[in-house]
Amino acid sequence: MKSPKTDDVRESAAQDHETEVAKYRETVRALQASEERFAAAFRASPDPQVISRVADGAILEVNEAFLDLFGFTLTEVLGQTSTGLGMFARPEERAQAIEVLRRDGTLRNYEIGIRLRSGEERLASLSVETLHIGEAPSLLTVIRDVTERKRAEEALRESEERLRLILENSPDIIFAQDRELRYTWIFNPASPLQVEDVVGKTDLDLLPPAEAERLTALKRRVLETGELIREELSLTPGRADTRWYEVIYKPQVDDDGRITGVLSYSRNITERKAAEAVMKASLDQKTMLLKEIHHRIKNNLQIVSALLGLQAKNVRPENVQQALADSQSRIKSIALVHEKLYRSDDLRHIDFHDYLQTLAGSFVRSHQLEQRGITLVIEADPVGLNVDTALPCSLAVNELLTNAAKHAFPGGHGGEIRVLVKQEDGQIRLTVADNGVGFPADLDVRQSGSLGLQLVNSLAGQLGADLTVQSGPGTRVELVFPLTVKDP
């Protein structure tokens, strides 16, 4: 006869067994569901995946992404090893990966070269985990092709390096400011400033108040309107000397098109501005000189007209040819002044020594002095005369030379004519002397009826010169006048 206690024990044991069986069945179902989910995830993964046996490296399973990447068929890879398929481009890299896996028990984003069936080499990132399928441990390897990403990263790195080299070696200043107009970065800050002197600061920290307010107003306009602004500004960065800059301010926008700050480009144009100022001054000078030239041409034509008028009053019919020759000589002396001017770098002054040498050569030929046995000697200091002094001075020399050539050596006698120019204490001493017969004893040079001597007296008055005449033996005419005659 069974006791009630024994029956209770048996009933409890039966219930425990049923509970264990239910748990086991639930575990099996959960494991099956987990395996089904793993299998589905394994097959559907966009990353190539392979399951291999730890013991011998044999490939147990691969997904479609693996086959697509490497170019194998399923039957070609199952049972093979990675070495047999030549999956790794460099054996030493594979050996290093295995060493890390043994040491750490896992791999995470380990970069290694792989080789496809076609022979093409790619760069892959490997992640490896241990699986337990049955009693034999296996490895799940996830392969991610990072070739294009690495190429893009390298291209970006090279591009950034080129940009860095360009910016660092550019003479221009390039910088950015946030919406509060604090400098966030800068290349090539204006001397004497350094990068650390600028970043985090505003224009008010770096420039005099008036300049800072002017820049701030321009940049605020960029932030408010989004327009690009180009200006030429004078600035004193770091309280240095004033410099001119060409600046461009444009809005900096984010991916949503919102203005987040100001991008700026600034070029030092101080030298260009200085050159422009020099060019403007030169242009102004040339414009003024052109006006002066027109004025002088008018004056010279008036001189020519007056000379011809005086010649007409004094000429006799039998002396017309000589009178015209004398007028031609006077006009040539005027023309020579302007020839020397336009051939000179200085359009206001002529080298009077050079002028006299040229005039002498022409005079010797036109008056046949060599054939007549007359020598013309020029001794002149290197003096620069302005046009208002050179013109009357040249005419005076021409008249005195002509007078000497005509009258100093009658009867075919030869001799010497000398022209002396000395600069003394801010004055010019001009002397024309000959060793001829001299003036008649009763001749009053200042009251002479000779056109040439009348001209000399008139020209001496224009020069403000002291005129002295010495005669016998020979003749010596001397004019002493200030070095600079006041411009009209």
C-alpha cells in the first residue's frame, strides 16, 4: 500500500519533468529562430561574409555579397581555404592579421589587401568573430571593401595639402569670421600680427576704432544681405604703418543655406597704389607740360613773327637773300632747343653744353667757317637751363656768332671765335669773343641800328642780364644773368 507522501513526490517529479521538457523545447525553438535570423541576416548582408572552420580554415559558408565581390561561384569556394583561393594580396599581411586574432580573440576593422579572382587588388576592412556551430568552433569574417573610400580620403588629403601649401605660400590674407565677426581662422595675417594674435578676436581688437567700425559695417552688410563686397581700403593692422588692401567679403553658408559668417580675401596693394600715385603724378606733369608746350609754341611763333617783322623793316632789296638766311638761322636755334628737349628725359631743362656743341657744328657748316679759316671754340660748364632761359640765351648766342662771322674777319682773314659759359654763385656768365677787327670806335651797342645787336639788347632784358661789350683788339660781349629765369 502506497503512502500519500510517495504519491505526492511522484506527482511533483512528473511536473518538474514536464517543465524541463517545455523549457528545452522553447530553447530549441528559440535557437532555431535565432539561427534562422542569423542565416537570413548572413545571406542578406550587403557586406561580404564568410564562415570558416578554425581547425583547418575550410570555408563552410559565404553570402552572395562575397561571391559578387570576389567573382567566385559557391561550388568554387566551399571547402577551400582563403590561401587556396588567393584571397589575400600579401601573405605577410594575412600572417599579421592571424597573429592579432590569436592574441585578442577578435579583429575590428583591420585593413588588409585582398585579391579578386580577376587579379585586381582592393583594400578591405576585416572584422572577425568566433562562432560555435556544433562542436567545432568557426570564424565569421565580415569583409568591407574600403578601396573607394580610401581613394577619396587620399584625394581629399592631397587636395587639402595642396590647398594648405597654396594658402601658406600665397601673399594674400585669407580668413573667416563668425556671425559675431570673431576670427575663426586666418592664413598669412598682416605683419606684425601672428595667427594666435588674430583668432578669437574682432577688428576692434586689432585696428584703430575708425578703421574697425568701417570694416565691421561692411561685414555686417554681408551678413544681412548675403551680397559680395569688393573694396580698396587703407588700414593699419597691428598698429603698423598704413597700408592699402584690396578686400573681398562674401557670406559663408552652411548646408541649409544659412549665413554663418564672413569669408574674406585681402591683398596688399600698397606698392600698386604707390605706383599708381607715381603714374598719376607723371600723367599730371605730362598734361601740364603738354599745355606748356602749346603755350611755348604760341610764344615761339610770336617770336618768329616778330623777328620776321624786324627783318622786314631793315632789309634792303639787294640783301633779301641774306636776310632770309639770317631768319632761318634764328629759327633753327629755336628749333634746336625743342629738339634737345624732346630727346631729353627731363622735359623742362636742356643741357646747354650739349646744345652749344650741336649749334656750333651746324653754324660752322652753314657759314663755311673752315673754308674761311675761322675756328669756333666752345668752352661751357655742364649747365642745365630751363626753357625760359635757354630760348633767349640760344638766340643771343646765335646773333653774336652771326655778327662775328659777318664782320670780325673782313678781307678773307681767318681767326677764332670763342663761346664761354661759366656757372658762378647761382649766375651764368655767357661770353662770345673773337680776335677780329672789333667794333667801330664810335659804335654804341645799345643804340645800334643793327637788327642783330637790337635783338641782343632785347634778349638781355628778357634774361635780366648785365650786358657788357669790350672792343679792340677783337670783340668781347658778356651777359651775366641768374641761373633760373622765373617760369611764366
